Amino acid sequence: MDESGAFQRVTGPAFLRTAARVASGADWSWVGASVRGPLLTLATAIVFDVLARNSLPIAHPFPILVFTTVYSTYSGGLRPGLISALITMLYALHYLSEPGSILRYTPTNAYSLLAISVAVSLTVLLVARLQGAARGAHFIQLSRQEAERVDRRLAFFAEANAVLASSLDYTNTLRDLSRLIVPTLADWCAIHVATEQGTLQFISGAHRDPSKDLLVRALCEYGSARPPFGTPHRGAEMGEVTDAVLRTRAEDPEQLKLFRALSPTAFIGVPMLARGQNAGTITLVVSTESGRSYEADDLAFAQELASRAALPVDNARLYDAAQEADERYGMLFENNPQPMWVFDVETLEFIEVNDAAIRHYGYSRDEFVAMTIMDILPSEDAPGLHHGLEGTGAQRGDVALAQHQRKDGTIIDMELVSHEMELDGRRTRLVLGTDITERTRTRAALHQSEEQLRQAQRTDVAGRLAGGVAHDFNNLLTTILGFSDLLLSDLPEEHVRRKDVEQIRKAADRGALLTRQLLSFGQPPTLQPRALELNSVVTNMEGLLRRLVGADIQLTTRLRPGLGEVKMDPGQLEQVLVNLILNARDAMPAGGTLTIETGERQISESIRGRSVKPGRYLVLAVSDTGNGIDGEEFSHVLDPFLTSRAPGSRAGLGLSIVYGIIKQSGGGVRVSSGPEEGTTVKVFIPRLETDQLAVTDVTASLHGDETVLVVEDEDGVRELLWGVLSRHGHRVLEARHGRDAVTVAAGYRHPIQLLVTDVVMPEMGGGELVDQLHSTRPELKVLYISGYTTDEVARRGVKQNEAAFIQKPFTSEELMRKVREVLGEAGSHLEGTEPRT
């Protein structure tokens, strides 16, 4: 319950969650029990030795040492007892030896030493056996208590079944059931049954104090006569009851008095479901009188009870309807949409079947009459197997689940409800069957969907974790890349340290590549297609790919030199390559050879059956030496979860994700394979023509003289931005976060042409900062930078497709190209000093 007094419900499925529990101190308790006995014996022996050395010897130390040995065995078991016995015998060796000599004894002391050794050993063995017997008896006692608890519950269900089957008048059975529920499951309870109009009608209630039964009835029939704590609409519900909850549930002060007189503390509400319909509601309540509470197993117990209590309600209504008139009974039987039949309890022969059974099973009426119940059971069922409908000696049976076989051999799952009755002096049963085959399949499909959902949730968590780590990692890479570029621009070609800086620059490039690859499998990125060299992408990823395939697979690359370029998002192209490698790796569980090739292909209009448009394409081919794919599987090779992987290997989207990415880029995928011939997947990507290539700006075009306000909370990145912008002629103002930037801009009296700001910062983020600065400087242009993933940036209110944005990590050249793209042509040498604040 929250502070407003609103009622907090807990639904039944919430109790199916299992909580991970940290191991308690049981192991350490065992270690302590095993160690303390030997330590006590050792300490006692040391004390006796110290007293003897100080001329205060103990006349008879061995009874005390034997006592510590007994304690050690009893508390720790045989092994600690043997250790204590060994300590005692070592002390005896020392104590009984002649003064000044080791291992020399008088005859008397020698016999005493032997007697002590035998006595201590026998004592340890005897106590150990007694301790084992005691622990076994304790375990048996615990097992007996658990068995008694289960037996009590089974006995309750047996008694409840007897009550529910005692009469066709469900009002009487429910009244008897309410008296059985109290006080076993509740301090007081109420049972409501759904009427034909769909409303709930109070049937029975009981209190552990019979004098308060009238209070329960008065509460349930008061006002709108609804159940005390509402109707459970989404399954079983359980919750605590406070005074604030009572005030919420009460219709007026009079009903509130009734609630308080019954003093509820917790409740369980369970629907009585019969054939998928709500037949009523059972409300179980505990009060302050007993001090009990409800737990998850009580909820499951109540659900089982409600499912059984729903049967007499449903069966009694069917029986009452059948008893209204023989003609109406016959009409209901024949016109029932569900299969129904009557069979002899003794011989199991069919006596009568309705039209629905004839249609559903495919037998004619004459064929049915010549058959028995056993004839519609699947052939693999053993003859004479009890199915719960042959005759139980009760007036009505529970719901039974069975498999039946149609005339055409189809196996179906049936839910059967039966009523025992007399027909022409014969004991018969009327059976109502419901085909639950689709329900069973749906349940299995739902289970599979839940597994896929859990896998998707785990992937989402991994993506979020990768996004959080990427933010800090991208800041570090931005600093390393940027300052490496600055150093390279200052170092001449012949400088002794230039190669060291180039190695740092290459390592940072690989780090940026790895970050981009990881993020491509987490949150869906915003696509940024650009010109890419296919061979360079394969070469840069070769180290990662070798780690992916493992040591038992040989990775070979055959890259055709002089290839052109393709226009794709780098992350998507890397994802295509990784998926192809993983697919080929899984097709070779015993190892093999994996080959990556690149080439170029001209697709002409004369080629028949082409899957791509005519033109020039770059080809990326990945081949494996696995078992290949047979004809049946090959037709579904591009379907999700169907690839060339070995049976039982990792399931996934396979080649379907590759196909989707390549088709989006205007290309195509071709797969060739055969049994024991391996598999080759060729990806065709449109070649970027020369007139489509972007014209590279000259270095001088990246310079300007505009004033730029840099807002970045990471010191290294902020220093880098100042250095790069200053080297390209810009005046730079600095700020650590949004509020600092507002102060800097307010104190600067000259125009500011560009704001370069991080999206996520303390004090004030980039989006809020832009809103504030635009109120005083509406002409200010903005360039956002961030190391977070796309979805996190969008959540902060910055849409990359609507605002100028550059993703960390970036190089100095990439930064200046983006700055010039935002500012346009070089500025007009505005007046003012070059500040750095």
C-alpha cells in the first residue's frame, strides 16, 4: 500500500519468480564445529604442560583430555575426534616418558600408554557411531515432518473432493467447503458464484468463530454485494490489508465498521475457472486473531482449490439444465457444439453420442455404438489403462486430460468432464469433451516465445551496458586520436618518434573499430553511409575475426587488389562480415578452413534469373569446409533461424540479417552448397562509381576565423577541441558544463558563431544549453558531440537527423570538416582577441 492508501495487489504469477540466494554461513559453521574440538584438546594439553613446567602438575590429566576428545567427536564427527585422539596420545607419549629421555618408559607407564591409546581410539569410534545414529534420526524426523505437512494437504484435498462430490446441489457443497476452509486455510472466507447474467452472488461464508458468521454474510451482502476485496480479473490475487485499504474498499461508514469487526490483515482472491469461464470467486482472509500471513504456496494451494470448486458449480448447472425436461435434455445433448457421449461404466461400451462427437471423431453413430472407450485411445496406450472416467464410485468425476485418436488416425488432446447417472437401470457416465489440441500447441508456442523474449531482454541489457561503457571509452579514444593527430602534424617525417606516435594512432583506430562493432550488436544505430574500401574493412577486422573462429579453424584471406569503393554504413558492413564468419564457423564444429575473398563482378542485363540490378558490384565471399546443406534446408537458407549450422548448434537469425542489410544497400546474396561440399556465401554490393565519390576538400578550406564556444565536461576532450580549433585559426571559448557556458557567453561581448557542446553533461545538458543561448544569440550555430549510443542521445532531446552531430571518437580532420560544414565558408576575420576561458 502506498502513502495515499491505494490498495496494492500482488498477482499469482508474481510468485513464480525465483530469487537468487547467497549461501549462508552453513559451511563456516561446519568448519567451526570441526575445528573447535581439536583446538580445545590442544589448548588443554598445552595448559597441562605449562602447569607441569611450573611445578603445578595435574595429577590425572587424561580423563580431562579424553573428555575433550569425546566433545570433539560429538561436535565435529569422526575426523576431528581422531585429531583430538592423536593430540591426546602425543601428550601421553611426552607425559609418561622418563625424565630426560624421549620414548623411554617404565613398564607401568608403557602399559598405561597402551591403555590410553586403546581407550581413546575406542571412545572416538563409539562416539562417532552414536553421533551418526543421532544425526540420522534427526534427518528422519525432519523428513517425517515434511511428509506430514504434505500428507495434511493431501488429506485436505481428499476431504474437499469428497465434499465437492457429495451432492449435485453446489450451494450445499460450497457451504460445506467454506466450513472446511475455516480454519485450515483462513480465519474467515466468502464464496461467490457467477449468475447467468454475469454478476456475482454470495453463496456461503464462514468464520472461525461461528458467532461471527452473520458478520461475514452481512459484509458480503452489503450494498452492491460484491466480494469483500473485489473480483480478481487477471488470475489469483494476494495482498495485505491495512486500515487505509479498508477505508478505500468500504462503500460507507457502516460497511467500514463491518470490515473492522472482522479485523482482516491479509487476503487471497482466486477465480473459480471452469472450461475457461469464471464460475465464481473464493476469498480467503486471515485476521489479527490468529496472527497468520499468506505466502506463495498458499496462493498456489488456493488456486488448486478454486479450480476444483468450479467443477461442481459447472457440473451442477449442466445437470439441472438436463433435468428440466427429457426433451430439453435430448436437445441440449444433440445440439451441444462440444463432443458428448454416454458410456456404460462396467463394459465401457458407447451407449449414445451426439452429432458433434460424430463430426469430431469421424465415426458414424452405428460405428460408435459398436465401440468401447478403449477403441478411441491411441494404439500406444496400454490396454486397460485407467483414465479417470471408467467408474470411480462417486457421483461426479474431476476434469480428466486424455489423448484420443480420430478415425483418420489423427491424435488429439481432450479435456473430459463426466457425470455419473442411471440410464435404463445401468450405471453410465455422461462425458463432455473439449478439444484442447490448439491450446496445448499455443502453450508450447508461448513457452518458446517467452524464451525468445528473455533472450532479447538479455541482449538489450548487454546493449545498454555496452552503451554506458562506450561513453567513457569513446572520450578516451577521442583524446588519444586527436592529440596523436596534433603530434603527427608537428613531427617531421624523419623524426625518430614519429613511428611511435603512428602506432598509438593505429591502436586508437582499432579501439574505435572495436567499440563500433560492439555497439552494432546492442542498440540499433543511426545509419551513416559513406565511401568504404572493402579490402580495408576486411583487413582491419582480421584480428577480431581470427579470435571469433577459434584455434581449430584456419582463416585465409584472398583480397583482390585495386578494388573500388562501396557506399555503406561501416557498422553494417562489419556486422555483415561478422555474421558470415559466425555462420561459417558453426558449420564446422570439428574445425576446418574458412576463406574470405573479395572481387569485382559486372552483372549484365542478359544474365537470366539475376537477383540484382545490372551494374558493377564488389563481391565479398565467405567459404567453409563444413558438411554443407541438403536440398530441403537449402530452400530455407535465408529464413530466420535456418542456416548452414550443424544440428543442435547456436540458433539465431543466420543469413537473414545479412540478406536484409545487403538488400537495403541495393545488393544481393547468393548461397551455393551441397552435402559434404561446404558452403559459400557471396555478397554483392554496388560499386561506388567515380562521379559519386565525394570531392576531398583541401586542407586550407578547413581554416576559419570564427569564434567557437566549446562546452565539454571531459578535460582531455576539451583540451583537444581547443588545440584543434586554435590551430585552424578559430577563437576558442571554453566551458566545463552548461551553466559554466551560460556564464562565459554572458561575459563575452563579441559575436559567437558556433557552439560545440557535449550532449550529456553535469549541471546542464547540451539540449537545455542550446535553448538558453538561442534566447540571447538566435544566430548561434550548434554542433553536438557525444560518446553515448544513438538511443541515449535521442532520449536527451537531440535528433541526429535534424541537428549537426559528430559521434566520438573522431579525428581532427573529421571535426574540422564538420565545423566547416556547419559554418559554411571561412569567416570574415571578426574583431576581438583570441580568448581561452
